[in-house]
Amino acid sequence: MIGLSHYLFVAAALFCIGVYGVLTKKNAIAVVMGIEFMLNAVNINLIAFNHFMAPNHVIGQLFAIFIIGVAAAEVSLGLAIILSLYRQRHLVAIDEMDILKW
Amino acid sequence: MDQFAWLIPTLPLAAFLIIVALTYRFKLLSAIVATSFSLGSLILAISILIQKIQNPKTTETFINWLTITANQQTVLTLQMGYLIDPLAAVMCLIVTLIATLVLLYSIGYMKGDEGFSRYFAYISLFTFSMLGLVISNNYFQTFVFWELVGLCSYLLIGFWFFKPEAADASKKAFITNRWADFGFLVGIIGLFTVFGSFNFTELSAVIGLHQNTLVLLILGLLVFLGPMGKSAMFPFHVWLPDAMEGPTPISALIHAATMVAAGIYLVARGYILFASVDSVMIVIAYIGGFTALFAATIALVQRDIKRILAFSTLSQLGYMMMALGVGSMTSGMFHLTTHAFFKALLFLGAGSIIHAVHDQDIFNMGGLVKKMPITVWTFVIGSLALSGIFPLAGFWSKDEILTVTLQHHFTGLFILGTLVAFLTAFYMFRLIFIALFGDKRSNHHAHESSWTMTLPLLILAILSIVAGLVNTPWFYQWTGMSFSTFLFFKEPEIPVIHWSIAGLSSLAALGGIFVAWIIYAKQHISADKLAERFKGAHTLLLNKYYIDELYGWVFNKGMIGLGKVFNFIDHTLIDGFFDGTATLIRSTGIQLRLFQTGRLQQYALVLFVAIAAMTIWGVR
């Protein structure tokens, strides 16, 4: 029988993969993908908690849908930044983006 | 006539400005401007003196130059004005006369010099400063001109500034005077604080009411520091012998009329201040007497003609100070007057000799009497006057000084004065027998100088002969007045000759000449053997008692030691604190910079680690 802890385990694994991706990938697109992983791990948590803890309410699902919406917006914004950076400076490698340092 | 007195200093100032602004390029024109303007001052000074003789009333005119008020009350009033009394009138005459003759002489002496116009501009400024000091009616104005005199002496001693010795000598003169002037300035500020005025007339009225108070003692000694510096009294005498690095006519001007006379003049001008405290007078008298003997002994062995004359001036200034100190303003000023004539004569004569021989060492001269008779014979007249031989000017003034010294019961100073008279005659005639007479000692081509140089010599020689007569009983019987009934402090004196004192001093002077004649003209006694016999004393005198070395040592060690202390405080303590603060901030910054790498993923890592840590912390 698949219980809450299985879901939470999958979500935690997914979140860790996402963190790993964000911290280690050079490619900005991969970093954005890592962020998506982390967001979806949270989504899984929300749905799972909603299902097991309060099945009569939809509040967890509602949050998940909000997050999907916000994630879509965020990704489109992130990709736009990456694209314009690429046009300006011909780079997608995130460790070279250090002009904010000064 | 007195209302034109302000023109006396203004004319040389005008000459200075004209030369600087207009005629700087035209050398001869500059000289003519300076000389003729100075001559104008001389004529004015003579007419004012004649008027003073007819009516010896003091006139004073001034404007309030600066008034400072606080709380509707006047706290400070600085005056600019002139005070013409017999003292100022006599001094104006001396200064303008010597300056005019020196200017005339310089036309020949400075011929072909690069800075010909500059030279005449400086002398005009120098004359202006001195005359401004002489007619000044208050201590503040005196101080201003006092410093201007110091500045001009600096400029003129260092006239050939490209010579290191001249540059050093000018600095030495200026710095030595600064030390003395500091005391002077403190003194006049003190006078103002205590008595509320700078004005000579007002101060005389107030000080006359006080006698022998401690405040007056302190102020008197402080103010006397100024004249000690300017008149080169021991221990401030070191600058005067070095001042001969300037052109020789300048030495004549400095030694006779302007710079060193300023000190004597100021003591006479502020006489009431010094005379009101007995111990100040005693200090003045003994400093003067000591300087007279001290300098005369040094002059015995010097080889440089100008240096001998410089030490002779020191010695004679000591005489004047001594006379002022024992309480006779008349005899001090009388000696200043006669000394101005024969010392200017001697310096200008020395200049003429140097001009001809191109050497200053008396042992390289000799045999000049046939080549340049006017110079030599006027020089001899000057020396006789300086030695105090009857009836030349020096005899009367020196006799007067010795008489008053004895009258005021300074027996020690009287003996000292007589001894100095002997020494003076000896060193002057040593100079004459070696440098002017005898055999030619080097391969020089001496020739008589041009008329612009010999004319001042002749005028000064005549003055050196007759100037003393104005204070003789005969002159008094003839005209009904004399120097001592014209210029005096408190009581006029009728001149009298004290035959015993005059005889004693004449004997001393003749003895000095005789000894010099035996040693240097007849060479019965070898000078070299004498020097060998008294080797220690000779070396001591030759090195001027090592005073310069002593000062050099004290100031070098003291100044460098002090400098090291301040250097430590400044560089180690103060700089250390501020530099340390800066270094600390900088190094902190460098360390903190490492955290700010600009790498997003690093930031993100920190973020996640922090969140993880907080989560774990929170869960527990």
C-alpha cells in the first residue's frame, strides 16, 4: 500500500535532485530546470498532504495549481532573461554571469 | 618744517618703487634715482636738524591707522606717525648722510655687476626702513620698520646669493635677529598690556611714575633683547662678522648707519623704560662692556680686512651700549654719530682697497700708499679717529664715554674701556702697517679708484676730523650750545674736558699704536713668535672663542634631538594611530570581499545550507 511517506520520500528526492541541479549546473537552462524540479516536489507534497490529511478539502490542490501558474510565469521570465543575456553577451553559462559583483 | 618730516623716509621708498617698476633695465638711471632721492632726504634732514637746533621742541603727528573695538570700547589703537625730537633729527641726518655717500660710492664699486639696479633698489628700501624706524612715534610702528630693516639686511647680505657663504650669512643674520626680536615683540606686547599704549610719549608719562618695579624689570629686559640682536651684542653678536659677505658698501651702511645703529637708537628712544630700573641699566652696561672687550680681543688676530673692521664695530657698539647703560644717553648717541662717520669711512676705504687688490687678506696687500694715496690717507684718518687720537672725532666721543663711566662709579668698566682703547689702536694700526704700508706682499696691481668712490671717502674723512668738535667746550663757548646741550636725557650737560681721563685714554691709544709699530712696522718683535708663544690664546682668538662652533653644536644637537622626538611623535604615534585605523578597515574589507564572489550558485548554496540548518534546528 502506498502511503503518505512514500509520496514525501519521492518529493524529497525530487527536491534534492533539483537543489543539486541548481547548485551544480553551469547551463542556465539546466538551472531553471532544477528550479522546476524543486517546485514540482513541493507540488507533490501539497497534493499528498491534501489527499491523506484533509481529503474533503481542495486547498492543497488549489495551492498546487497556483504554484504551476506561478512556475510557468517564472520560467517564461527566466528564459527571457537567459535569451536576452545570450543575445547581448553570447553566454548561457551561469558562472560567467558575474557582472552583478561590482 | 616738521610737517615735511614724513617725506624723509618716503623719498627712498619712492626711489625703491621707481627702480622696481620703471628703471630696472636702465642701470645708471636706477643709480641716479636712488642717489638723488636720498640726497633729497638728506637736505630735508639737514633743514629739520637746523630747525630743531633753533627750537628744540618735540613735534608729534600721527593718524590712527587701525582701531579695534569690542563692546563699544576701543581695545586697541595702532598709530602711524612721526615724532621729531633732537634724537630723531640727529639720527635722520646720520642715516641719510651715510646712505647718500654709500649710494654715490656704490656707483663706482658695483660697476658691471649683474644686479646693479636691484642693489640700488634694496639700499633705497633699507634707507626707507631705517628712517621709518627713526621717526616712528610708537613701539608698534618701530617694530614694523625694525623687521623691515632685518629683511633688507637679509636681502643685502645675501646680495650675491649664488655664493653659498653669502646665502648662509644672510640666513644667519636673519635667524639670529629673529631670536632677539621675539623677546622684543613679547616686550612691547607686555608694555601695551600693562600700560595700555604703544606710544612713546604716552608711555614715558606713565613709566615715569613707576620706579624699579618687577614688571618694568621684566619688560625692560625683554625689550632690550631686540637691541641686543640688532646691535649684535654678546651673545647675539655672531651674525655681524659674517654679514661682510655682502658687498662692502653694504657693510659700511649696516655697520655705520642702519642696521646696528637701530639697536642703539632704540635704547636711546625708549631710554625712560630702561632708566627706570637700575638693574636693567647695569645689565646693559655690563653686556656692552663685555662685548667691547670680547670683540676687540678677537680683532687682534684676524686676517680678513673686513672681519677686523666688523669686530671693531662690535667693540665700538659695546662702547655705546656701555655708555647708555651707565646712564648717559648723550655720550652713547655722540659716539654713535662720530662712529658712523669713521666706520663708514673705514669700510668704504676697505672696499676701495678690495676693489683694487681683489683680495681681502691683509697679508696679501701691502705697499698701497703710493698706488692709492687718497684711499690710504683717508683710511689712516679713519683709524686715528677710531683709536681716539686728539683732536679727531673718536677722541671726543670716547673720552666722553670714559668720563661718564667714571662719573657714575663704574670703575671696572672704566678700566675695561681704557684697555679696549689700547686694543683698538693696536689692531687698527696692525691692519694699517701690514696692509697699507711696507712692502708689496703679493702680485697685485692696485690703482686709485674713480671719483665717485674717493669723493665719499674725502667727505667722510673731513667729518671724521671735525664731527667731534660739536661737543667741545670751545664749540660751546663759540656758539652757546653743543651736542650734549642739544640731545640729552633729563639734564643737559655743558661739555668739559677731563684732562686726566683724556690723557689716560690717549696714552692707551698711543701705546697701542706704538706696540703695533714695533711689531709690524719695525718688526723688532716677531708676530709669528708671539703667536707661537701664546699658541692657546692665539688659536682661541683666531676661532672667535669657538662661539660659532658652540652655537652650531648646541643647535645641531638640540634641534636634531628635538626633531627626532617630534619625528617619533608624528610618524610613529600619530601616523601610527591613523594609518593603523585605515589598515584595519582595509584589511577587514579585503577579507569581507571574499564572501561576495558574484557567483549565483555559491549564494544559492549558502542559502540552501542555511535553510537546511534552520530547518534541522527548528525540528529539533
